[in-house]
Amino acid sequence: MVFERSWLWAVLVAALLAVGCGDLDTDLTPSEEDALAAYVERGGIPDALPPAPRKTLDTSGVTTLNHAAWEGILSRYVKDGLVDYDGFWASPDSREVMEGYLDLLASIDPAQLATNQERLAFWINAYNAIVFRAAAEKRAEDPAFSPMDNDFAFFQIRQHLVGGHVLSLDGIEHGIIRGDTAHSAFTTLEAADQQVILDLSAQVLDAPDARIHVALNCAALSCPQLPSRAFRARDLDSLLDERARLFVADASRGAGPDGVSSLFMWFASDFQASHGSSRAFVETYRDDVGGVDFGTFLAYDWTLNAQ
């Protein structure tokens, strides 16, 4: 269900007044009471918000993308996996470039892209770019922002227009890229929206590929580091391999004597499906695993990955 913010505030204020006044009748229907209860239980987070206004671009005939605008942002503001969110937000020119790129992502139908590799690169870049831009805005509003704030609302709210559909970050990651129909990002959707996710996911992966977990960046310090270049279809496979090698070689994030990333626990089924096990994934991309403690999972640091 999509809620208008004005309606939510009206109902919530009425409910709060009722707590103080006792006799005030808010005249809520049973469905409205259920919606309000769910809203409050989520910490005041609606199921969806209106997406940012986007310019509609003519993408007819486009079958490949070079993601040059996004790569320009990455090369300028990402160093060693850390992001200069403040510098980006302070630059009107850079923000205009980003908005233009997001307009492109919003306008194009991924189905028209030539290959599964093109579509997978599209969704990986879309996820990372949306996280980057949204985290920069959140940090500008609150310098202490963390992506885990408000029970990870950052990832859960459907408010991002991509490929002509309003999606959440969780919907992109778990629904489209991972194809996890058991995840709440899928199961909580209406049937029509679930079908959209199923159709988009079917366009992406021929088989499970756990390397997506080293490609997606959730703006936290423990995430696999955001690269300073975009993902492109022409070298997607080699870049995913490169990011996998870098991640499992990183003792503080990926694998080392203190343990392995919690990603290997949270998404064990993905690593099993594509590599046989989480350990086998590490062994595939790391020559020496003798010093790795596979029995311990590293605590995940959700501090923003800001410079």
C-alpha cells in the first residue's frame, strides 16, 4: 500500500491527540487503524514515498550504456573506497551530473539492453549510485547519519525511480539482483509489484552469482569498498573477479585471522549456490587461506564510509 505523507501526518497527529484527550474520536476505519499500527511499528516509516521528480529522456534504440557520468563522479569523489560526500554535495555541477545520470536510469527500460551482462551492470550501478546520492543528502541533513538509522529505513522505503518503476534499495538488491522471493522486500509487495520484480530479475542472471555481494556498496565501512570506476558489460566478469580478490584479501572486511565478513553468514545460500560454500568462495579468490578464521564472523561496522 502506498501512503501519502500528508495523510500519514494527519492520522498520526489525530492519534497522538487522542492519547492526550481521551474522548477525541479519530473515526479510523479498521484498515486505517492497521495501516497506522504498521506505520508506528516501523518507527514512522511509510511503505513508499513519492520518488524525486525525474526528467524523461528519449532512450529509444539504446542497447548499451557506458555509465560515463557515474564513472566521472566515482573517479572524483571516491578514494580507497571512502567517499567525499561533503565535497560532492557542495558541488552544484557534480550534483547536476548525478541527477542527469539518475534521469537516464529512471527513463530507460532495462529490457531493451542487449545482454544479461548489460542489465546486471545497469542494476549494480543503479544501486551504488542511488546509495551514493541518497547518503550524501542524508549526511548533509545529519552529519552523524548511518545507513542503519531507523532500523535500516534507508534501504527499505520504495522511493527510487529506476527503469520506470518505483523501487527500494532492498528491492533492487534482494528482489532483482539476487532473485530472493523469500525476502521481505519481495513478500511485502502487492502481487502486481511482485510480478514486476520477477520480470526484472529474470532479465539479469542466468545462474546465481555471489560476486554481486562484492559489487554492491551499502555506504558502510564494512561493505566491500566502492570502486572508483563504473561496472560495464564489456569487462563486468573481470571486474567482479577483481573486486572479489580485493575483498577476500582485506582482513578487516573480507577474510583474515580475526574472521570472515558477516556477508558470508547472511548470504550463505548465495555463496553455496554459485561456489559450493562461503569458504570455497574465499578459496577461489585468495591464494593462501591458512591464516583465515572461518569459524568467526566479523562484526559489521555500519559507520558511513565517508572520507
